[in-house]
Amino acid sequence: MIEPESPGPTPTIRAAAYVRMSTEHQRYSTSNQMDVIKEYAVRKGMDIGKIYSDEGKSGLNIKGRDALGRMIHDVESGEADFTAILVYDVSRWGRFQDADESAYYEYICRRAGNSVHYCAEQFDNDGSPISAIVKSVKRTMAGEYSRELSSKVFQGACRLIHLGYKQGGAAGYGLRRMLVDSSGGHKGVLQIGEQKSIQTDRVILVPGPAEEVAIVRWMYKQFVEEGECESKIAAAANEKGIFTDFGRPWTRGTVHEVLTNEKYIGNNVYHRTSFKLKKKHVQNPSDKWVRAEGAFVGIVPQDLFSTAQEIILARSRKLSDDEMLGRLRDVLQKHGRISGILIDEEEDTPSSSAFRSRFGSLVTAYQLIGYDPEIDYGFMEINRRLRKQHPEIVAQTVENLRRIGAHVSEAGKLGVLRVNGELNVSIVLCRHQETSSGSSRWVIRLDEGLKPDITIAVRMTATNEGIRDYYILPGIDMTWEKLRIAEENGIYLDAYRADTLDGFLNMTRQTSIPQAA
């Protein structure tokens, strides 16, 4: 009798692990991720032969994530000696702002015969309809987390600006960064490259060495009282052996920066440029700047600074619009691109601030000469139009309230109405946005600082020119600072939707109650 052969050992699945940590909580440390991944591998009969690790890398895009790029290259080229990829969770794969990008990289791996496993998730990534739906939601949530975090960080930075604290960047010639503790006590001057080490510490600007302060004032007097241009002031400073705060020779542009920066009169200015969510740098128009006047001790008199700005703007007033745009074309032809810094370096070209003053923004000037910086600035024009519409909509709402007999006044807070002496109402406009897939989205911002009893969110049409509908949101039910909504949002949110404000108006209508006998 022939004995049946005993089955051989179950073949082990060869796997690779991918871990990523940015600067988030310790729960996402690569070692903690690997502990979970190893436990998962043991349960599934997998052998981890290779680890790809991106440490200190943002998950917003693939740029800079060398390990992920290398893993995808190994998979596509056939060099990978594994058939499974183990990741802690969906967010470690990436917090891509476009969920389709996250899916694309997973598809590349799956197409090459490598399955992707999310070890800490409560679903199996087995291709079933349920897993596809849950995974899609998780990807969107991962991207939304970064957007919400970016908004919170920006709001926090704006608050610190108004409190008089500097947010990043060099101090500038003639100034120094002073480290202060939570009570405002000075702890010492930070040198170039040094950063604060205690979270509760802050940074303010203080006057630098007396000789540097004297040089800054000399530059202003040369420009205002002697009529010298920036390039001659730079040449004179270089002849004296005076260098910038970075130890470099002075140029027209660096002198112009000293002559136009409000920090020299003590103003704290923030958000002149932005680089949110790893997208391209944007030069923001002046109405987008965040400013706190008199935040620092100025080293240049206010009248001297104001006169310098008038002179700079007056230089461009002598030129017609066509002449100014012609100078801008010359800069483009010379460098192949345009920026505020390049404009300020050109001797015969009005300054970047002059272009902003004449045309409203640098972007508008760029568009007039047919230059596309490959950034969509259309939202700026839409926002500008919505800012004009907002007081009109508020005024119309006030008129409708008073028509039905309601008493309306300002609640003492910007943009908040006090209705019948008992109800605080805030009205916000929600710009229509279109995703890369063509879907409609709106963002409702609920200002926690205003604490309204009711927020009326006016949702705009696809052209952002008309009103689509309204969301009447009671403050007691709204625990978020920002809501990102689609065309359909489920009963939990769409229950507050209305085509008109008639329901809200009826709610505020006062009715006399007959006195009981």
C-alpha cells in the first residue's frame, strides 16, 4: 500500500513594507508602524524581505518621497522580489489632495502583480465593493485632514501675527529676532539659522546693532532727501564695505526691499506669499496680507517711510499703462519669466509695488501682457467679486427682516447681526469650486470666534454670480470650523438646506401672545 505523500509546507508570501513619517504624532513613528506591519505579516504568512522608509516626508504628493518612488520603480521594472506591499494605513500611503492620485499609485503596484495591504485598517483590501467604498472614503479623509490642518495652522499664524509675533523668515538688515518666553520676557537674540526650542516661546523683531540701524536710516535719507536711486545707494554701500545681513553685496533689489518693507516702521506683515499644501508659490495681492501695525519698535520714522513710498509710486505715475506693460515685457524677454524680485532688480522698470498699485495686482499685469505663470489665479477675481456681493446680500437680508417687523442691529462683531435683541446671525458666502473630476464643492466656514447662534451659508451657483440655495445652520449643532459640502450631502446636513430664506424670516417673526385672564 502506497502511503500518500504528506503536504509540503505552505509557501511563504514575499512582502515589502512601506513606512512614512512626517512630523506627526509619535503613533506614526516608523518603529510603531513596523510593529503593526510585522504582526500582520505573521498572521498572513508573509515574510518581509525589504523595507522602504520615507522619514520626515509630507504625504501631500510623491515629490521628495524617494522611498515610495524607488518602490514603484522596482515594481514597474520587474526588479521587485516580492508580491505584496504592507502599509500601516491609508494615510501612510499618502494624504494626496486628489484621491485619484493615491489610487493611481496603488493601481500601478496591483497591475504589476503586487497587492497592497493596509495593516491597521478595519477592512481587507480585497477588491470587493465594500472595501473599494471604504478605501475611497479613507483616501478623501486623509486628504481632507491635511486641508483642515493647513487652515488651522494658517488661522493660528494669523492670530500670532496680530499678537505681534514674527512667523518665520529672516529678520532683515538692521533688525534682529528676539526670543521671548510665554510672559513676554526677553531670552536672547537668535542668530541666523537658529530656531526656538520650546513650543511656548515666541519671536519678535527688535532693533539690531546701532551701526546697522544707522545704515538703514542713511539709505532712506539718501533716497528721500538726496534723490538717489536704489542702484546708486547699493553702489555707495558696497564701496564702504557694507554687506547685507547675509554677507552679500547690495543690489538694487535688496535696497528696494529695505525701502519698502513695513517691518522697518514696526508693522508685522504676513501672507504676502503663500505655499499651501505643497502647491506653487503664490504672490498674494495686498488685500490678502495679514497686518498688525505697531507690533515692533520701528527704526525708521513713519513720515520718512511714507515719503519713500510716495516717491516709488510717483516714478510709475509718469508712465502710461502701455509704457509700464512694455517695461514688463522687457523683463519677460530678458529672463524668460517674471517675478516681483526680478522686476525690482531692473533699473529702468517701475517696482513691483508700483505695478500692484497701478493694475491692482501683479497677476493682472501679467495677464495684460499674455504671461501665464501656470498658476490659476481666477479664484482671486471671484473672491474679490464675492466680497463686493456680501454687503449687498447682508443689506437685502436686513431689509427683509425689518419688513416683517424684526428689529436688526449690529452685534458688535464684524459681520454679525443682532435680531430682535436675542439672536446673533452671521451670513457667509460659499464660493463654488470644481474638483479635477468635474464635481461641485463648496466650503462653509464657521467662524468660532464670532459664535453666532445661526450661520446663514449662501451657496453660489457654478458661475459664482448668483445664489443657488441656503444652509441655515444653528450654532448648537455645528461643531466644525469648516464644512466641505457637495451637491448632495445626506439628511444630516441637507436637512438645513433651503431654496429661500422664507423659513428663516418666519422664524424671526414676532408674534404677540394674548395675556391669560
